Amino acid sequence: MGVKDMSDAAVEKIQLAEKEAEDLLAASRAKSKEILDQAREEADSLYKDLIDRARKMEEEKIRDMEKKAQEDSQDLLAKTDSQVQRLEDMKKEDFPDLVKSIVEKVVV
């Protein structure tokens, strides 16, 4: 084997090594892109899940607040009705006595 043959063989081996390196680099880039895309999809999914949870919690909180407001409103309405009834009862009971007392004071 001559120097030329050895040189040609070395060049071929170098070219083959360069081709393998390029192939490995391309495969590595493709795998990196695949991993990055997968991570991006997972991040998007987690973000959407968190947003959905936050919305559900907010909606639940609003429903609880509305329920509490309705209960408070019902309580206030019941108290108001009770007070109105007491005032009406007082009018019925006290008004004639009050008129009588005023008339007695005016007459006497």
C-alpha cells in the first residue's frame, strides 16, 4: 500500500467521521427540539390547568359570597318583619292608652 493509498484511506476515514459527526449533531438537535417541544406542551397544559383551577376557585368563592349575601338578606328581612310586627303590635296596644292619657292631661 502506497502513501497515496494510505492518504486516500485516511481522507475517506476523516470524511466518514465528519459525516457521522454531522449525523449525530443533526440527531442531537432533532432530539433537543423534540424534548423542548414536549416540555413546552407540558408547560402549556400545566398553565391551562392552573388557570382552570383558579377560575373554578374564584367561581366557587363568588357562589359562596352570593349564598352568604342571600342568607344575610333573609336574616335582615326577618328582623325587619319582626320589628314591623312589633311596631304594629305597639300601635294596637299603646295608641288607645296614649290617646286616653293625652285627653286626661288636657282635660284635667
